[in-house]
Amino acid sequence: MKHQTLDQLHAVAEVDITQPLMSRTQRLVRWAELLEREPSRLLTALTGTEYRAPEQRDLMRGDGSPISVAAADPILRDEGLADDSYGEAKRFFELTDNQLHEIVCYCHVGEVMQSSRAALSVRAALG
């Protein structure tokens, strides 16, 4: 194998140098920081996540939810966050149902919560 510089490779091939994907910790910190930008912003909670069948729970979403704040971020979207559903947040942020329940469920905060409260719950999921 012949060693070549990036300039030499650019001359003969299209070279794609991408940043490594964010770690779970980096994704959660980014989400918390997004929520902390407007700490008094009122966000909607999801109702009864613990009572839904897993298939139904995974499809749950709400306009103005903590998850929708993450889904609106172009950086997290580029990292692979596909939408603002419960199931997608669970997958992307690598959270358990209990962890995500603590962040988004109404039984802890009522119908709405301050963004700062959601940020604290996201940070708690860091462990």
C-alpha cells in the first residue's frame, strides 16, 4: 500500500472527511443545553407513557414537547434524530423507558413543564 497525502488523494478521488458521530453523552448534553437556552419556556408533557403498549408509546409525540426541542435542532438531526416521537428519542438518546418517562411524562409535572425542569431530567439521565 502506498502512502499518499490528502492533497494527493483529492487529485484522484473524492475524499469525505466527516466528524465522528456524537456519543450518547454528547447527544444528551446537547439536548439539555437546547432546553436550557429558554429555561422558562413552557413545554407540553406526554400523557400516560407508562400505560401505553410499547408500540403505541413509541409513536407518541406532542407539539412543543421536550423531544420536539431536540428534533428541531439541525445538529441532532444531522446526527440521526429522525423525528420527535417517543420511540425515536428513546433510540437516539439511548434511554430506557424509565429515563424517558422521567423527562417527558405528565405524571411528574402536569400538562406543561418549564424547559429548565426538562433539562434537569435529561442531565439526570447521564448517570
